[in-house]
Amino acid sequence: MIHMVKLETTVVKCPQCASALEVHILHLTTFLGAPTTICRYCGAHAPSDRWEWAEMPGADKIWVVGV
């Protein structure tokens, strides 16, 4: 018997050339990282949903540590 499983994914794309910048499986992310991403194909800067630890609000830090 074959069971099919569908994983929900989100692909973050470059606003200039539409190449994939990040892939989130099941919409999971720690939100840690640079606030902008540089596309490796065209060099465009794209905003991300990430924060540097120093700028992250206290409640979000607790969530990251708790996960």
C-alpha cells in the first residue's frame, strides 16, 4: 500500500528575477538571520522575515529558546 504525504512548503522568491531564495517546509523558521537576503543569481536585495538576535523583541527570543 502506498501512502501519499503532502508537505506544505513556502518558497520565498527574489522580487527581481523570481529565483528561489528560501524554502520553508511546514512554514517552520526560527526568524533568526539577516533582515535582507541577497539573490545569488541577480544580486538584488530582498527583505526577509528574519531578525538579528540583538534586534529581536523579548517575546520572540523566548519563543526561539523554547523551541
